[in-house]
Amino acid sequence: MIQACLNGQRGAGDCAAVPLSPGAMAESAALAVAAGAAEVHVHPKTPCGGDTLSPRVVAATVTAVREAVAVPVGVTTGAWAEPDPVRRVERVRAWTVLPDLASVNWHEPGAEELAAALMERGVGVEAGVWSGTDGVRRFLASPLAGRVARVLAEVTDTDPATAAGSARLLLAELGRAHGRPVLLHGEDGGAWPVLRLARELGLDTRIGLEDVLFLPDGRRAGSNAELVAAADSGAVTWRGAAR
């Protein structure tokens, strides 16, 4: 399974193809699904381009994307979108339109309380465990670990020469992951090597402008659909970003 991660914390300054409005996200999602994506992950944005957990913006974003695609739609709950852990939970409890999934980064303060609030509302939780953090330890010790929809294993090593090795170490730390499915992905220079490893291991993965701006052959990606198509084709050997 390939999940399309449409925008992340990126903005127009990173790449003109990054979708920022609900309409742009919906259009990008439709093209990514047509290219082979089975799920969509988005970061709802304020008019200024910042990530937000605002009930109004989340509702508009999820509704627009759902009207464009018939696949599960997930959103971020990253601490950068709302730094106060208590406020973050309050925002989630105020959502009027619920996504199918929401990622919760387990190394962030208040992760368990946030995950519990999402579960209470029937939203599937993607437990984000990042390499280089104590997220794995916290997740494995959590009483909620066996109830998450999946583990979102994120490799933060962006060196294409070492990212796959870092991914193997992260997977080893996770072990059986309380029996939950694992989606493995990398970022920037590590995105394609980690995606290739995920495919070799038969794990779910993701790709999109949130994670990487370049195609495996080094050309700058023109859309999320281009990235998904490259991942779906199996031509994922990283040759370096074009200069």
C-alpha cells in the first residue's frame, strides 16, 4: 500500500506544486490516487500556509479531499500545529468533520492523551515513531499501543547512503510492534532508499511532496502524482538530486 503525503510542513517556497488550499489538496489527492495511492495524508493549512488543527480548517480540508477521492483520508496532529498539549486535545475534541486517520507523534508531549481522544471519537491513530527520538520506547510501553491503526515508522536519517540501515535499526527496535501493521518511510535524501526497503520487506509505505521533492532519477518532482507513479512502478533507485 502506498499512502500519498501531499504537503507536510512545506509551502510554496519549497515547491510551487505543494498544495495548500482545500481545493488544491483535493485536486492533488485525486491525481495521486489515480497514479496508485491507496490513502491520502494531508496537513490542513491556514490562509498563511501554516499547519493547523482548527476545526473549521480540518472540516473544509477533509470534506474537499473526500469529495475528490474514495480512499481513507488522514491528517497530522503534529505539535508544531498546536504546541500546547492540552489545547491540542481540545481542538481534536472540537472537530466537526472527522478524518479516517490521524498521525500522533509518540515522542511529543501529550501523545497518549491525544491518541486516546482520537480513539474515543472513532479516528484511527497512526502512531508516529521517529528514529533518533524516544518514540519507540514510549510507544512500546504505552497501554494504547495495541489499539492503534498502525505504526508510522519515520526514518529521519536523510543520507541516502545510510538511511536504509537506519530504517532496519528502527524496525529492529520496534520488534513485533504489539502486532500492529507498520508503514515505513523516509524523508528527503533518505525517502527513496527507505521506500525501496519497505517494498522489499513487504511493508506499507508512503511518498509525496511532504517527504521528498525529487524523483528517484534526481529530477524535481512536478506533482504528488509523479512521485506516487514512480513509487508504484518500482523504479525507486535513488540517483541523487539534480543540481
